[in-house]
Amino acid sequence: MFDTPADAQAQLAPYFSRPQVEMIVGVLEPTLVFRPLPRDKAGDEQGLGGSRIGGTPDLPPGLAWPRRANPVDGEAIAGRGNAEAGEAMRRHFRKELPYAFFAQVDLGEAARQARGQNTPAAALPGQGRLLFFYDLTAGPWDNGTGSARVIWDESPRESLVVQAMPPDLARAAEAHRAEIATVNRAFKLPLPKPDSGTPYGGPARPMHLHATLRPPAVESLEMEARPALKAALARDDDEAGFRDAYQDLFAKAFDSYYGAANAGRRNQLLGSPLPEQSDPRFEAEVVTRFGVQHLDRNRIAAHRAEIEAGQRTWRLLLQIDVGDFLQADGEGTVYFLIRDTDLSERRFDRVVAVYQQT
């Protein structure tokens, strides 16, 4: 959103009073965002191992594209959807397909963007790549470790090989496009493009990382840690205009309904998440601590102190907007989250994926 505090002051000044600008600038959170490489430069500037969203990963010999085994609780997961979605998940689980590839992050590039030891990127490994995979067919009903895989690959760049989509995953993607085409023909709608995104993969888009600063979202834990700002936004007197302007700032920056110019702005590496509902770290703590997708109000009240303490031990690794990943109509955001201790121990096998949509 903002490159520097001075940039933030200049952009905020037309919409907020000077004290309000100072309050917002004082709570800016660092994060890394993805910016597309121009098509005429993508091949020359990126090469093997570069950051990208969608497409296929670059893997060394011996490292396999991860597959999702038919989960032992598959029937319970399928039961969370309606009848049609549940049956689709049962068929999906029986196929034991590879996960959809979501993103590849060049950790060397992230380290160069870290800008010092106090930025979130300083906690990441300094070399190699993080590879993010997700089950977009069942994941929206299955917050937890089973719906995602995150791999830290330290292989030398020169050992990497461009991957083709696994044949069974490619067949599933083609079948999905054919199904959409049949429906669209019936309603005289445009047919999907040959490379259009599906639950099995998104179009390849080479990216570069860019360090930026953002104010915390109202629903985030970072807002809870800023009581003065939270109190100012909660007031019902003349300061209510501050709340409206603050929410409008986020809507225009991140809401896709404001147009194509905002595409991809919800995608980020590290930093404070942009929740669609509650902070996704709450859901990561609930599913990990209690082994359930949701708690009722009584259980939340009974365990509030431990949940609130536990959710602060999680951090956002990656956030991907589903519609942007597909480069087509799609709803929701996928959050890849990891505990601080697991990140320091490089236990990326413990990453929890949380899906939200409004």
C-alpha cells in the first residue's frame, strides 16, 4: 500500500486529519506483496526458482509433487458441504490427486527485501524456495494441515527442473473446464480459456516481491494490539467519520469490486493478514488445539483466555486471493499459517491452511 512512512503521510493527508494520519502512520505493518513481472521481461529476469503464483513449481530430481491421500476423516469433511459439494469431495478424495500448486517464493529475493532484522522476512530461511500447495476442491471445508503442503527446498538453482502438471491433475483440470464450457454454452456465456484457472491449478504468472507498509485491518490481531487506534475507530461521535474513512481506505485498496486495478493486492507474504471474517490465526488455533473446524459460543467463552493467548503464537506465511489465483471468477482467501516455534525450527510440515469468504 505504502512504500515508506512519508509516502503514507502524503497519500493519507487528503482523507484524514493530521492527528489521524499520525496515528495511522504510527501503526503501519511491514509485509511483502507480489507484483507481476512484465511479459517481455518474465523469462529473462526470473528463470528457474523465481517467485510465481500459479503454473507449476521448479523441482529438483527426487522431490515429488505432493499428493493428497484419501483422508481417514474424508466422510466427515464431505459432510460439511451440501449434498452436491459433499459428493464432489468424495469423488475427489478417491482419486488421491496431487495438490494444486499455488505459489513459489524465492527466499533469496525475500531476504533482499527484508530491510533489516525487525521485518517479518527476517524469520524466513535466507536461501532456497518455499513451495505452496493447496487442495482447493476440499480445502474450503477443511481448515488444518491436511488441505495444504508447504515445502522448503534448499536445492541449488542449477539443479531445478521445470515441472509439467501431473497427468491425472491435468486431466482433472481439463474435465473441469469442459464442464464449465457445457454450462456456459447452455446460457450463451463465454467459454473458458484453454489456460483458465481451475481448482487444480492457476495460470502461471512470474512475480517479484515488493516490500510495503499497511495499516492493520480492523479484524486483525494487530489492531487489538493498538488500543488507541481501535478506540478511535469505535467511537460513535464526530470521530465516526474516521472509522468510515478508514474502512473506505481498505475497501478501495483491497476490494475487487473497485475494479481490475486492484487485482492481486490481497496476495501477500508475511505481515498482518487481511481477514475476510475473523483473524485466521483464531481458526488456526481452534483447529489445532481442539481438532474441530468451529467452536460454539459457549466453548469459545470457556476457553477464551487460552485461545487468545494461543492465536498470538501464529503468524501468516502466505495469503492468496482465490479469484486472483484462478484469474477468473472465484471467492475467498486462503491463508497459510505457521506457529513461531515451527517457523524457527523450519517445520513447514506443520503449516495450517485456513479458508475464508464473505
